[in-house]
Amino acid sequence: MNTLCIKVTAPGKVILHGEHAVVFGKTAVAISLGLRASMLLKTTSEPRISLNFTTVGIKESIRLDLVDEELSNCRRYTEDPEGLPHEEHLIKTENFVRGSFQGFDLLKNTQKNALVAFFYVLFGIFGGERLACGLDISLESELTVGAGTGSSASFAVCLAGGMLGLASEKRGGSAETLNFQDKMLISKWAYNCERITHGTPSGIDNTTATFGALVSFRKGEKPQLLNLKLDLRILLVNSRVSRETQVLARKAREVVERNREIGECVLGGIDHIAKNALKILQKLCSGDYEGGSDCLYAHLAELWNMNHCLLASLCVSHPALESIRASATSHGFACKLTGAGGGGYAIVLVPPNTRQSLLEGLTRELLSKGFQVVDTNLGGPGVTISTSS
């Protein structure tokens, strides 16, 4: 095969509505984020695989013959990631990586997971055959790792898209031609990677990173793709406060269980907000409204503010998040936490007719408080793949 370059990009995500309530069977809504991860895969004549994952600080290489030898002992599950015996394959992959990279056990968990995920996908897609070429793979991301914006899922989608694209090219197909079934296959492989990192993920992150736009989810059900082409402008504000999702989830559950009747009302309110917000977003997407979009954005802003206050009543806000909201409110913007809360990110809704001077004033104030601010959009495309020789 001639020298080939495959570039794959995939978005992060934010939770618009349904944080914490989703654990109790309520509706959650996620949307793709304008910040993306990107992977560049190049075939080479060098007899090695070189990995440069800058986001997690991985720069490693391994001899190609060692990889080909391991591949000869693996079965191929290219078209059937759901049929792959996950635990068995994972243990086998971990053993290979541990024995091939000196100091593996001293790496951070994010670094270990990245290395294992790469070889997990490689062995699953190319099992039983030789690569017959070296690989130079680099991955970088605009997303902050561990901040609740789907960084691991966007990495996994890039990884799956790149490996499946390479397999397609090696077998006479085209990596760039992506239909619905191709994306479903990418999403399934990415979900398996997410299992390495998260154990039992919901599937909402890899689905959003693969297909883009909006995804709704209820516990025990598969994520539902919503074919809405949106372009919501937001400020993504990093509180710079680290948090632990499991701790916050436990705190919210304890509040609900101590105050059962009130808690049920709060959870029901969050569920209604998610469903009503979806109706507004559908109207904005279809253009089926009278008198311009301002009224719809004003209604959406009310829902964002209500959603945040209900989440705050579950004790998952933080003084830093409330400081961000106070600044947003004083400038006339709606704002809510996104994800687990307790720090992490807040999102500020920016309606289309917003005066730029007003937005710049809010941005300056947030920066002066020490927060990080990114002006970006929600609802963009999912995975993209391009090739060159």
C-alpha cells in the first residue's frame, strides 16, 4: 500500500439538561461541542508504530514485528465489536502493553487507558493479519481531560475512525465515505474503548462524538439520535475547580433520599425542563415559529436558569459556579452548570442578536475573576474523516 494519511476529528460534548436526574430514570440531553479532538495517522516504511498523544503526555514507539506477532494470535472483529469478548480481549491487551512498554505501571491512569485503548482497537480490527507497514499516529485535543466535556469519547471515536479507515483502505475501500452504518460501527468501537475508561458508560458520549448534534438518553435505554441541525452559541466557562463525579452523584442521591417527596418534585422538574427545551430546540431548527427567534431564546434562557437552580437545590453547585452565574445574570445572560457540577464547567447561552460589546464585557469580567472562557458553538458535526497520499 502506498503512503497514506488519514485525518479524523470528533467533537466533545456538554450536557444541556438532565444532569443527576438521569440517574433516576429521567431524560438527559447532550449536544456536540465546537471543541474537537483530531488524530493524524500516517503509514510509513519504518518497521515500527510511533504514538504521540500530546493531550495525555504519551510519546512511545514499538517494533512492528512485535505487534504483527501479537496480531497473529488475535481474532478479527472488525464488523462485530459487540461480539468481541470484552473482558478477555482487554486482559490480553493489557498484558501485551504492560510487557511491551517499560514503566507502564508507573504511568497515570489516563496514559495507561490511552495506550490500552489503542492496542485494544488495533488488535480487534486487524486480528489475524499483518499490518505490513509502519504507523505514525499523533493525537491532540482542544478538550480538557477529565472536565466532563467528553474528551475520552472524542479520543475513542478518533481512534476507532482511524483504525477502521485504515482497514477499509487496506481492503480496497475508502475511509472517507461514511454512511450511517459506518458511523454506527465507529460508535460501537468507541463505546468499547469507553468501557476501558469508565466501566459501564451510558453510551451518550460516544454517540454524540460520532453523530454530532443532539442526543437524548434515559437510563436503561440506548441513546436516541435527534436529527436536529443546530448552531447554538455559548460561552464555555471553566471554573478551574476540580471535582469528582462519583462524589457529587452520591451527594445528590443522598439529598433526594433524605427529602423523598421534595426530591421527586425536583427530579420531575428537571425532566420537564429537558423535554420542554427539546421542543424549543426543535422549533428553532425547523423555523416553525412566529415573530422571530427572540421569544424562543428567552424561553430557553428561563429553562437554563431554572435547571441550574434545581441542580443547586441538590447541592451540586459550587461558589465558583455561582460567581460565574452572578456575572452572567448581571449582564443579562442565562447560565447553568453542565455535567456533574461541583466545579468543572458552566455554559452561558448567547442568543443570535446579542450585542458583541455586552458579550465582551461579560468575558472581561469572567477573566478578571480567574476563569477560563471559550466562545464556541454547540450542535456541530460529528466524526469527520479525510485522506491524502
